[in-house]
Amino acid sequence: MDQALVDVLKAIGTASRALAFQNATSMACRGDRQRLAVCLEAMTPGQLVEVAAAARMLSAEADHALARREP
């Protein structure tokens, strides 16, 4: 396969994952559990692992940011 095509397909895959993560984050922020469940069901196990890891990191860092602001 032509390297340019390989690069384009890789970029499309990366963009697709980013959009799926963004969609899941949006549903979670809105508290839309039903649509979030549908979004997560469409993800691969690898994507779910990445989402879970990112969510843990985001939660921990948000907790740290809040702790720094407390009197």
C-alpha cells in the first residue's frame, strides 16, 4: 500500500477516535447517561481502556486543582 494512503488512513483513525472521545465527554458532562452508554457501546475495548484512563487522570487533576483553591 502506498505510504501516503497509509498515513491518510492513520490520520482518519486518529480523528475518529478523538471525535468518539469528545462525544463521550460531552454526553458525560451533560449527564446524558443513555446517550453516553450508546456512545461507549460503539467503542472498541482498546478505546474504552483509553477513555477510562483519561477519565481517571482528569478526575485526579480536577481534584488537585480544587484542593489548591480551597482556603
